[in-house]
Amino acid sequence: MSSEHGEKLKPQEDGVIFVILQNGGVILERRLKPNSGYYGYTIIPGGKVEDFDEDGECAVVREALEEKGIVVLHSVHLDSFLDMSLSGNFRRMHAYLIDEFEGEIVNKEPEKCENIWVPVEQADNCLELASSKYVIGLVKEKLGK
């Protein structure tokens, strides 16, 4: 992607997308809030990197606590890739697999989404967005599935 002068566009923001692994399955979000981002779709949870001092790993820890109520003990960086947000922002996404955590997974945003547990092998059948399908593919590859 180039600008008028032939220079590559730089991402406008960074975000994270995280797969929570539990008992051979993953936690996905079915988006419920009409007139909001991803309404009607099932996606992998994620969020924004909030400031210049925060990196992807710190953002995953914060977002997992804010959205799912868990304390991340171990995560694996799967990849970073460029993506376009629904609002048209060009962004760099950092994908993580959370494979160790403390606490019980809860939905801290019930007005926005419903948590669903899906066996890893079936997760890509629930997902339509390319970024979510890509990240689930990375998880399956990492787990040898």
C-alpha cells in the first residue's frame, strides 16, 4: 500500500488479538450489540495497545484482565501482521496464545458479546473474518493440530 508519493503507509495504531486456551478449546466472542463493531460475527477477543509505553505483551495482559477477568501467567507471541479496522484505520495487530492463566474466565462485557467455548479443531468453522481465521490457524499449527 502506498501513499501519493510512493511511500508505504505506516500503521495508525497497534492492537492485540488473543486466543485463550482452556481444556483443549478456545474462548471466542459472539458479538451481540447492534450497530457496533463486528455485530453478528464470532471473533477472537482483542483490543488496542493504549499508549506509547505499552507493548503488545502488556496490552494482552491488560485486555485479558479487563475483558475476561483472568491474570495471564504465560502467553506465546504468534505473529504480528497488518490489518484494517472497521473504522478504516490501518493497524498493526499482535497475536498471542494465552496458555496459562489464573482465575475463571468471565464475560466482563455482557452487553457487547457472549463468550463461547469451542474445541480448537472446530474454531475456524465459527469464524469468518480473515484475521481471526489466520490466528486460529497459527494456534492449530503451534499445537500440532
